[in-house]
Amino acid sequence: MRNRMAALLAVLVLVSIFACIVPRAFSQLLGDINDDGVVDVHDYQLMKTAIPSTPSSPNWIANADLDSNGVVDGRDLVMLKKIIATTPP
């Protein structure tokens, strides 16, 4: 029984980690939350709707978790603002 519980816990941990990492792997451009190939005000607006959230939140947007820590929060917003500020028009 203990071995089964430990195995189940290990699987759940791996699935949680995978869920946080995989969306970023397919996003071509950091900060491009809507995957349109441009980091702009539309991504900023999406970010604002995702704060605060975690993967279990109804407003969760995986691409908005720029630091891949499993939480969309002010730190992600600061990162996005810096990306937008340094992106050429």
C-alpha cells in the first residue's frame, strides 16, 4: 500500500512539473502570451486577466507564467513590461 501511494505521489509531482514546463517549450517568443508572434499590448491585457492564478485557477493562462514557477503574478507582469519595453516596434 505504501509503495502504491509513493508511486502515485511521484506521478502527480511529475505531471505537475510537466504541466508547468511544456507550455513554455512550445511558445516561440517569451512574453507572446497569445502566440501571435508579437509581444504587445494584447499580451499585456491577457496577462492582467491571468493575475493572480495558478494551474487550477479558471483564469490560468500557461503562457503568462513567464518565470515558469506555477503562478502568474506581479513578477510575471514586471518581466512582460521589460520585454515590451525592449521589443522594437
